[in-house]
Amino acid sequence: MSPPSTRARLTSAALAIGLLTAPSASAHLVNSGVGPFYDGIAHLFLTVEDLVLVIALGLLGALAGKPAARGLVLALPPAWLAGALAGRQITLTLALDFVPAIGILAIGLLVAIDPRLPAPAPALLAMVLGLLHGFLNGRAMAGTATPFPAALGIVAAVATVCLLVAALGVSLQQPSQRIALRVLGSWAAAIGLLSLAWQVRPPA
């Protein structure tokens, strides 16, 4: 059987991101019924803001080249885990619901523009956003009895998705392929903008 064509792979990626326009399931940790580790895995795939951000970060690293992609993939999971553990322990009264939307919008725009960032920049951005999103995940785990396995599940899913997206993006470096990746970034930015508009909408 011949490997799938570039067009087929890009179409699959586009369809995957298109499905992310569905509303987020819940701000709380998902109860999968099979244990906290799997609850964490399910949480990523049912939380639109987190999943879109991880995909956009993978695309950003891929467009910046192999060293940048490698650094980003290594930096994001531990930052996410540190943020989740901190969010479980630290109580803040600040409203942070708009933070994920701004992060998605910013990373999506960077992917769409493709400004040729220096190699360390994607990893630094991944660390900052990983800490923020992990912190919000930690707050969502406040009512769980076993937060650490759940955090590990989230981080395992984050690492897997980011690695797969970055690896695919690194393999697609022809000019037309880079344009396709940038289009996916623009879609992520659009999702971030819609999410931000939803957060700041006037009360009904």
C-alpha cells in the first residue's frame, strides 16, 4: 500500500482542526470512568482551547525548523505539568478565562505570518503558555481526589499531540506545504478570536 499523499495528510489535518470549532465540553476535569490518568487524557481532547493551542504550538515549532520544533516539544510538557501542580495548590481570585483565547490567537497569528522566529523563541512561548494553561487545568482539578495522575494524563496527551503535529509539520517544508500549514494557523487564530469574543461578550 502506498503512503498517503501530502494532500491527503493536509486534508486530514484540516478536518481535525475544523472539528475543534465545536463548543468546549467543560471547564472541569472530565470523568472518563476508567481512572484519573485517562480522565486527564480525555480532558485535553474535550477542551477546545487546550487542544487548539497544542496544535498551533506544534505548527509554530515545525515552521521554525527542526531545532526549534525539538526544543518546543521538550519544553511544553514539563511547563504544563508545573503549571497544573501550581494551579492545584495556589488560589487566585483573578479572572483568567480570557487567557487561553489570547494565547491561541497570538500563536495562530504567528503561524499564519511565519515571521522566521529564532530557534529558542517557540520553546519560550511554549513554556509560558504551557504554564498558564497548566495552571488553569490545575484549578479544574481542584475537586479531584487524585490530581497528580490526572495531571500526568493531560501532560502525556499534550506531549503526544505536540510531537505528532511538529513531526508532520517538519516533514512538510515545500513552499506550498508551508502555506498550507500557515492556513491552519490562521484557522487557529480565528478560533482564538471567536473564543475571545465569546469571553468578552456583554451579559445577556
